[in-house]
Amino acid sequence: MFDKMDSRYSKFLTILLIVVIIAIVALLGYLGFDLYRKYHTANDAEKFMEQYDEDVSGKDKDDNSDAENPLDNIESYDNNGSKTYKYKGFDVAGTIEIPSTKVKYPVLSKVSKKALETAVAIQYGPGLNVQGNTIIVGHNYRNGLFFSNNKKLENGDSIYITDNSGTKLKYVIYNKYETTPEDTDYMTRDTAGRREISLSTCTDDSSSRLIIWAKAESDN
């Protein structure tokens, strides 16, 4: 009788050990993929930002570095002859830099599921560095990508926005709060003619939206 119980107990332990091993392998695989995605997303964004900054500022490009850049030929021209930019197939409105959280990404012109898996994007508003309130939305992957660290931002922190004309403006944060996913009042708020941006992302538990308001320093 005891032998049968020992045999069943041994089988149970074996099955439990297999389940634990599978769970550990799955966890390690997920963490490895997360690190891989984070590294390559940040690396691709950095390469784009370097080439974009060179182009909009009119600096001479290093032909050798360009030849090795997988994001070469990011610029093109529309039907009116105006220069446009693309990042991984998406139209780019400009770039965003937040030094305190080490954010440096292209800002995509339109929101879509795939766009938000690629960078941050304009959700609503007149456009970058234009009078009024422009909403920039980004995912919180809780791993440092995109707007994951917006919770660390405070009033007085700086945000730099560059548009496709090469204009780079400093915005200063002056409001930060959480609200419901259904609240859209911050999108249509009156800025009294000032150039402002609103950053939108989800909270760590995904139950609310974290909203940050910032205004152009030059409009103060």
C-alpha cells in the first residue's frame, strides 16, 4: 500500500517539476523576447532620429554611415513638393525627446494598432508645434519603451518637439493627472492661442489614463 502511495507521490512530484520547468522556460522566453524587442525598438528609433536630425537641420551626411543605415531613404516628397518622412512605412510628423526619461522617438502622423507598436503617434489636434493642443499617445509596456516611464515625469520637466520643417521647441510640463479611459475633455481644451501638447498613456494597471500637459516655453 505504501509502495503504491510512494509511486503516486513520485509521479505527482515529477509532473509538478515538469510544469515548473515549463513555466520557467516560458517566463525566460518572454523576458528574452521583451529585452530583444526593447533593444531593437530603441536602436532603430535612435538611428532614425540621427538621420532625421541631420536632414531637417541641413547638416552634411556621412556617406559611410548612411550606407550602413537600414533606415536610409526615410525622406520623400509629396505632390506639392514638400518633404515628407517615413519610419517603418508610417508617415512621420516629427520627433519627441524627453531627457528625464530618455525618450527619443519619431512621432507618427496617425494612430493605429500597428503604429502604436512601432512608436508614439498623434491622436488628435492641429499638429506638432502648431497653436492649439496636440495629443501624442504611446503605449505603457512597463519596460521603459515609449511612454512606460511617463509616471516619473513631474511639473517643470522639459519635452522637445521637432517638426518636419526643422523647428525644435521646448515644452514645459505644468499638469499631470489620471483620468478614466472615456474622458476626452483634455483633447479639446482651450489653450488660449498657445502651442501645447498632451501626452496620453495607460497607468501601470491599465485601469486609467495618465495625462500630461506641457506648453511651449516660447509662448509664456
